[in-house]
Amino acid sequence: MEIDNLEDITTVKIIENLENVLHNTAKQSIPNHRKNSRIKRTGRKIWNGKIAQASKISKSKFYTWKMNKNNNNAKKDMVLSKRKLRSLQRQAYASKKRNFYE
């Protein structure tokens, strides 16, 4: 609201204008938690046949180890299968990155 003529503006209009300004300023200063709670996804995860197979093996090894946690050989197999899975995932991301830049 612009003030051109002071005679035309009543006290009620001035108070309403001040109330609107304060209300809008307060609204802008308070963070909106609903907007912040939404997380933007950066993109789809890479998934291919090798990763799928390694994931199945890793889950199987984990289940075997979980049934008998005292078995060190089962734990070693589980750790190796997890490493293999993670290695394949890193390789897939690297190839995606390399293809993007080429």
C-alpha cells in the first residue's frame, strides 16, 4: 500500500496495512518444516544382473551366518560376499560416471 495522500488514509487502513506487513514477515521468517521434510531423490540406483546375483549370494551368506553366529567360516564367507557386492556397486557407479563424461 503506497501512501500518496495522508488525508485519504484512515487509521484503520494504516493498522490493517501494518498488520499485513507484520503477518507476512512473520510467515516468511518461520521455517516451513513440511517443505524441509521432503528429500529430493538424486536419481535411481544402479542395478544390473551382476549386482542382483551378488546381492542374492550376500543375503544367502548372511542367513547362513545368522543361523550359526559362532561359525567363523560362515562369517568370512559373508564378509567376502558383502565386499564383492560393494565392489560391483562401485564399479557400476564408476562406469556410469565415465559414460556420462564421455
